[in-house]
Amino acid sequence: EPNVLAGTLIAHTDAVWGLAYSGVKNHLLSCSADGTIRLWNPPEKIPCICTYNGEKEHGIPTSVDFIGCDPAHMVASFNTGSTVIYDLETSQSVVMFSSQVESGVQSNNHINKVVSHPTLPVTITAHEDRHIKFFDNKTGKMIHSMVAHLDAVTSLAVDPNGIYLMSGSHDCSIRLWNLDSKTCVQEITAHRKKLDESIYDVAFHPSKAYIASAGADALAKVFV
């Protein structure tokens, strides 16, 4: 609909995998299969402020987020299993999270989603190998790792108060986790499988007690 389209940002040369918006400076982050992460100021005449991972040095980015407690930094996850914090001003990588090698064998490290805790210096990643991992932003060390689902973990969201983590998976379930105890407090079977895929994304409402999910079955659902 032309009357609702405010503008189009053109720079990526392949599929755009992830977006993140920051209300602090009204900036937008995007990551693409072309290997780049871009920072945008959408209203500007030349909206693309900066490009990161231009040489694909960390792999192909799969997800991006602004750091909740430090808006000058952002975090990106990659198909190689790397997770990197960048300084938005200098474009330099500041912290690289230590990739875990289990029993001497590199596990299937593909990361599907990365989220930043809204108030604590903690980054959370969702993995193809069914794990959710928690990292300390200052040291880059892993705080906790857990097998969270019966299939790939595709999506994550933290509630605005930073108390609960929600995860979605191709096992058709949404799980709600207490971030303090890292225990599952609720499970909802939300979407049917289609071609071995199920839940693509989950979200908390910013102020009301609603959660939402989007699935491969072409449905978007809102739960109270």
C-alpha cells in the first residue's frame, strides 16, 4: 500500500535475516545473507550510517540486537557460532564470546537468534542444536547453557522488565523461562509443523500482558 510506505532502505544485496530498532536515537540495525550488518538512520537522505563485517570475517550474520544497558554497543550472532559485540561509533568488535567446544567436538553452532537483556550486561543466544546460552558482556564468558527444546531453538524474547525469557522452537512449543532460576515456568504448544519447521518468532507486548508468535503454518497468534 503506497499510502502506508514511509520509505525503502536499499543497500543489502541478499536476503535480510534480522532487524533491531532502538528508540534512543531512532536507529535501525539490519543483518543480511550478503554478510553485512548495517546501521541506519531511516529519515536521513543517506540513511546507511555504517557497515560492519564487510569482509565476512565472522561469517554470515543471523541476528542483531542493540545492547539494552549500553546503547553505544550492539551484538550480532553468526552462522559460524560466533557472537560479537560491536562499538557502534568506531565499528570495531569489542567483545567476542568464547565459543564452546563440547567433548572435543565442535557442536552444530549455528545461532538462530541473539537478544540482549534490557537492563543487565547479559546476552542470550538460541542455537540450532537445541541449546540456549547466556553470556557475560564484559568478560565474553558463558554464564549458563541449557538444552531448552526438543528441536532447533528459532526465536527468543525478553520481557520489558527483564524477568522472563520466551523461546520458540521447531518442536512446536513456546517456553517461558524464569531468567533468575533458568527454569521453565510455562509451555504452550502453539503452531503446527510444516516441512519440519514450526515457530519462526516470538514477542512480548511492551506494556500489556500479551505474548505473540508467528509460525510456518502461516498463523500469527496472540496469547493473554
